[in-house]
Amino acid sequence: MTTIGCPECGTLDEVPPLTSRMIARCRVCRYPLARRSGRSIVAALACASATFVLLFPANLGTLMFVELLGGTRSSLLVSGIVAMWREGWLILAVLLGAFGIVLPFVRFGTLVIVLCAVWLGRPPPRIGALFRWSLWLDVWAMPDVYLIGCFIGYARVTQNLNASIGAGGYCFIAAAIMSMITRATLDRRTVWRAIAPDGSIPDDEPVIACTSCDCIAPLDSEGNRCARCAARLHARKPDAVQRAAALSLAALVLTAPANLYPMTLSVQIGTNVPHRIVDGVYELFHAGLWPLGILITITSIVIPFAKLAGMAWFIVSIRRRSRKHLRLKAHLFRWIDELGRWSNVDVFTIAAFLPLIRFGSVASTHTAPGATAFALVVFLTMLASRAFDPRLIWDARDRSRP
């Protein structure tokens, strides 16, 4: 039996040894503290290694081919991002290049190193910090999101053109699927315990919980580094409400240009045709691709506004020290933090088909201002949820707390 601090509500929970199909939840907020079903260090190591290896041919091989009037266009995974850079959309290119190209290599490379060390039973010093960074990069490395964007882009292109998937495309499909299996099989709790045991604190002594590895330490160690993962220990994240509010407000301001300005500008036989988010959804429904239309509606319209509304609810509740619907707020925050990354599907879709539709005045596509605004909305809302501390919601249980 080990004691850890729940990262969502701050409650100290005792976690017993789990069998293969058991799950341990926090007794207060029902947050899943540990689970063994489908989790394995060996399986996670195999999947992470396969993902890391497949990322190389996925990025170097041809993603897709398109034919029109005897002409052929091909693209690499990075081609759309490079096209955005050349057109002057630097912020958009940097964000998508980091999320879709660079960070997946970093994320799965560091994860392979950590899991290899744990599997061999010889975790070196500072391996906890490396594992902490690999977990932090989990939401920012988005090969799975990029894959859905490529799938939607491919579906849109094949409505009017002959398109085919290249060798790099098949490798990328495999890499993205393996990345999702890695997330599902990674047993974080077992890895943390293999790196260093959970903290042991005498009875009735005030403690503080690390928000990265959930290890508990004496309260007087606040401000120091966690002994296991080297994260800075804080009773609550400094200025969490202020930073989350500022980032959410900035995202709210950008929602207007993101939805009112076009995401892309298409040239069709000399005529410029702008496409906003709602226009893209309408075209998907009109073409009979209603499942993809529903997906874009959820990821590009519903989720961003739901995130902003949810963050506003959390911040107002903390200010008013409301004790209502605490568990509902906790569940909503969990969904907001997890699903926010999927809003990037729309901009990744643009990156997928942008380099393929380059046939001069006959047919071509260019990035428009709405795409950068929308990518910034997603980025800022993700930063807001990462900066927020959900334990502040549960502090309202004790109204006398300063």
C-alpha cells in the first residue's frame, strides 16, 4: 500500500497493489490514479520504439500523389508546413512544424530511453526528469491529430482529383496508430515506482504532493525540487487562476478572426474562393462526407468554445469559492485538458492538401489569415488548461481556507 497525492483534487490516497484488470480511483474526485488493464512496460516500449522508427520513413517518404490534366503533384509530411512558411505565415508554420514534426521525435525518443532504462532495471540519475518531460510532451506531440487531418485532406482532394497514398503515407499511418497504442499501454505509475519509490511521510505531518509524479514530500520542502522527477514543488501552481484567465481571454479575442476570416483561399479557373470553417463543414456535408463534417464541427467549433466556457466557469467558481458541482467540474476539466489538442485537426487538414493543389491559375490553394488565428486559439486554450490547477476547485470544500 502506497500513498500518493491526487493531481486533480489534492487528496492523499492509498493505492493498493493492483491486479491486471483493476483500476484505482481517487475516493473524492474519482480521478483514475492507477490502472493495470492493458498496461505494460514491455508493450509500451515496443510501441514507442516502433513509433520512433516509423517516424523517419514517414517524414522522408512521399505522403500523397495527385494528378490533374496530365500533371502530377506529390507531397511530404512537411511540404504543407514549408509552403505556409514561404507564404509568410510564420507563426502557423512554427506551431504545426513543432506539433506534427519535431515534438513527436523528441517525445518518443525520450520515452524509449526511459522505458529501456526501466526495463533493464538500471534507471540512471535524472531519468525521472526525462520521463517527466516525455509525459509533458504527450499532449503537444500530435502525430495522431495530424493523421486525422491528412485523412480529411485526402477525402477532400479525392472529391475532384485522382489521388493516391505514397509509401511515406502508409508509414505515417502506422506511426500515428502506434503512438495512440503507446498512450494506451503506458503504465505511468509502475514506471515512476521503478525510477524511485513513492514518498513515505510519518502520520499527522503536513505534506505536499508533486503535480508531475504525485510523490508526496514534507510541506517544508515547498519550493524545492521533487526527489523523483526534479519538478518544482508547490502546494498550488503559482498564479494559476491569473495565467489561465489571461490566456483564455487572449484566445477569446482571437475566436472572432478565426471564425470570420477565411482559413484558405482557393483559386479555381482564375476565381478566388475563400473558405471559412463553416464553409469547409458545409462542403463536407454537401459532398456526402457527413461523418467528417460532424468531426470538424466538433473539433473546430464545439470544443474551442466549450473549452473557453469551461475555463470561465472554473475561474468564476474559484473566485466565488463555490462548492457546487465539484465532481462535475473535475470531469469537465479532464475532458477539456485531453480533447483540446484535437481542435488542430482543421489546420493540419490544410497542411495536408495545401501542397497538392498547386496547378497555377487552373486550381491552387493558399493559406488565409483565419488559419493562424485559429491555431493560436487552440494553442492558447491548451496553455490555459496546462497553467490551471484543478485542485483550486476543490479548495472550496473548506471555506475557511485563506
